[in-house]
Amino acid sequence: MCNFDVARGAGTGTMRRTESPPRGLTEDAVALARDLPDLIEVPSGLRSPARVLDLLTGIPAEQFRNALGVAHDLFAGRVIWNVNSTASGGGVAEMLQSIVPYARGAGVDTRWVVIGGSEEFFRITKRLHNRLHGAIGDGGELDEREHDEYLAVLQVNAERLLHRVHRGDAIVLHDPQTAGMIPLLHQAGHPVVWRCHVGVLDPNSLVHQAWDFLRPSVLQADAYIFSTHGFVWDGLDPARLTIVPPSIDPLAPKNNELTTEQQRAILVAAGLMAGDADPAHAVFTRLDGSTSQVVHRSELAEIAPLQESTPLVLQVSRWDRLKDPRGVLDGFVEYCAPASDAHLMLAGPSVARVADDPEGLDVLNEIEAAWRALPDATRARVHLASLQMNDVEENAVTVNALQRRAAVVVQKSLAEGFGLTVAEAMWKARPVVASRVGGIQDQIEDGRSGELVEPRDLPAFGAAVNRLLRDPALSHRIGDAARERVREHFLVSRHLLQYLELLSALLDREAQ
Ligand code: UDP
């Protein structure tokens, strides 16, 4: 997938582009700047990427080893800045939590900054997020007024970032929440990469509306990254395009191996399963190598806690309509509950904490209302879990334990950029039933490394889950194939290599 030419050696990379002072802020931006929360730099430690080598074999291992040998020299004296809109919750934060420390561990000074926004700004960016998936969302406007507010907030953020960066630093902006920063940063002479983590394969007029809103900014980036070819927008320059599928970190708390005892104790400590496990076993290793214990309890809507021996069907997602928690509930209630003794758990982050997702609480309330309306016997088989987000790594290891505990993991999204939860469950050798949408299709080979179903076909969804619940041999076979699929294509090592290749090529180009 990645052909980083390690023989090319280290580029010295002095920037030739003359820096011009950034364009002044608009009046709107100046007015906003007073009240807008400042940028937050997310503290990132150092992790040795060499540890991932133990999980690789053959050419990927060799390429990765070679790249690690030259990374430091390639980027000497420069900082690679990553910018997004939240430090926790969601796939982008998840990836940055592992990629940034690994890059630092490879000797590349890499930082992560979170932008500040107003409530109105996040309403607009959520609208953009929904429309980039072809969904109407709150149905609000995306006109000049919204455009002005969006750009004004991002001008302030860009201006603030420019006070932190130095000549020659490269900037990687993530998702629509940051695209409006591109023009100012580019004008200031920095190589700017914009990465789009979301998309749909069959864009409708809503998608085009979001593209039109963002395109004038995006066109000014030096490079754009999409997760899959099918997501690339009309009207972009193919020469500046790179495809980088997301990845998971096999050594992070989210994916690290857990013993059965640990897994059990973590779930009991988090209040997600009944039992009297020794809390001393509810331990996990943090990204910085230290050891911690799971102590925070999740909030649950349930009649009684899940028992240890009960087969579990699990979906882990933000509380977002595009993840179709309602469809999962209905499909389970109608087709799985009558045909099995399994329980369903819908688990998502505590809504109070995911700042860039204003719809989370509404969606959770809706799903809870639907759950309350179920007959008692069915309601007893469905658990709604809001996982604490005070401690992100503790949240991650709790998700890890849940995914390992599940008999079947589902991801019944109506649209999906990639769906990290799918790769996470596959790495844990879980059989996954997921919708045939977006990047999920790059991960699961239907019938071999998972099961794909049409997103609104509840009978097919129910049948696929039931088949796996009934047939442990099939579940094992699919689970094993799933793990190998992730090892080959979706581990962080491949991701780091692709970044190294793209950024070093950009800096080389700047130097000429
Ligand atoms: N996630 C989490 N805690 C939660 C819910 C979700 O850590 O309570 C993680 C999940 O494990 C995955 C990420 O958030 O790593 C979601 O990424 P995905 O690509 O599946 O969806 P997105 O939220 O980016 O749309």
C-alpha cells in the first residue's frame, strides 16, 4: 500500500517559499476573538513505534523498520502540527492519540492542537458533517451568514496557531471543522495538508452543498487526504490527492491484549456486567506505560446488569443518528431477541463530554424513550451504556473489554467514513455484522472477514447476527480472518509510513 523509498534519504528541506504576513482578520473575526476559547494543545507523550514491529512480518515489517531509521533526519528542525476539533470522542481523536506519540517516538516533533469554537460554529460544522454524509441533520441553512461565522471562527484559530508555529513547520488539518483555516495558514507559507475523514460513495445534493461550502478553502491546501477513492470530491486537483485509510493502534488501551480475568474485572468495575471480580484485576497499561485501574462507573439504562454467561451483541458508537442506534434496537428486538437468548448493548460516550457533537444528548434521549416503550421482557435484554469520558484511556480500555466480551459486534451505520469500531472489533477476532456503506466495505470482505448487510434491511441484519450467534465455528473462522485482514491493511504502522511519505515529499517540493 505504501512505497516509501527509504533509499531517497533525508531531505534537508529549507523552505523556499517566501512567507507573506497573513491576511488581516475580518471584522467578524476580530469581534469573535474576544469570546472564543483558545487553542488547546493536547499533551502527547513519546511511544516507541518499534514495538509495533513485533506484530508485523515480511515487506511491511522491512519498510517500517527502514522508515523508522530515517524519520528523525527527514523532519529535523520542523514541527508537524495536527489540528482538529476535539481531544476525545470519535475516530479522529482516537487516531491522533496513537499517531502523534508514535511520530514523536520516531524522533519527529509532532504536536496536536484542538481549535476553539462557538456554539453556533459547532452547529454549522455538525450540519456540514451530516451533509457530507448525505443527511439533512438539523435542516438549517448553509448560506452566507453561516459561511461568514464559520470562516471568522477559523480565522481566529488560524491566527492563534500562527503564533505557535515556526517557519518550515507543516500543518495537517482534520475534517470540515478545520478546513476554513487553510487559506490563512497557506498564505503564511506553511505546507498545509487537509484530511477529510468522512464521506459517502453516492453523493446527493446535500453532499454537494457541503462540498461547495468548503471547496474554496480546501482548494488552497498543498495536499488533501481522503480515506478511500470513492469519497474524493469533484473539482479537486488529482495531483494533490493521497488516499490514506485509517488504522488502529494494536498497543493502545483500546486494542491491547487483555486476559479473561482483566476483561471481566474491567467490565464489573465499570458497572457494565454483574459479578464479584477482584477490582485489583481491573488494571490496564496507559499510553505512557504507566498502570492504572478502572474506577469510573458507566451510566446505564437497564433493568438488571448483564450476566457473565449471556451472549452479547454490541454496538459502540457516538450517539449519532447516522450510526442508527434505533435501527440496531429495532432489528435486535424484532429479529434477534425472539430467536436467541442474547442481549444487546448500545454503548457510547457520556454525552456531556463530546464537545463537538451537540446532537448526542437528543439521540440518546430518543433511544432511551424507545427502550422504555419496550415490553418488560424485551427491555430487560437491552442495555444502554453511556461510558464515562473523564478519563479517555479508561474509556478506551472499557471499550476494549466490551468488544472482547461480545459474541457479535455490529456497526449498523447509515453512512460511515471508515468505521474504526469495525477494525477494532476485527483485530479482536470478533465476527462483525456491519452496513454495506462507506469505508466499512474496504475493511470487511463479505462472508470471509465479516458480514455486510444493506443499511436499512433489518431482516438481513437480524439473520446475519443470528447466524453468527448460533454457529461458533463460523464466528471463529470469520473472526480469525478479520484479525489477519487488519494486520495486513489497517495497523498504525502502515498509516505512519504513508504520512512520512506524503509529508517528506511535500517538504522536498517546498525546498525546490
Ligand atoms: N469510542 C470510544 N468510546 C465510546 C464510543 C466510541 O472510545 O464511548 C471510539 C470507538 O472505539 C472508535 C471511535 O470512538 O475508536 C469512533 O470511531 P468511528 O470511526 O467508528 O466513528 P466516528 O465517531 O469517527 O464517526
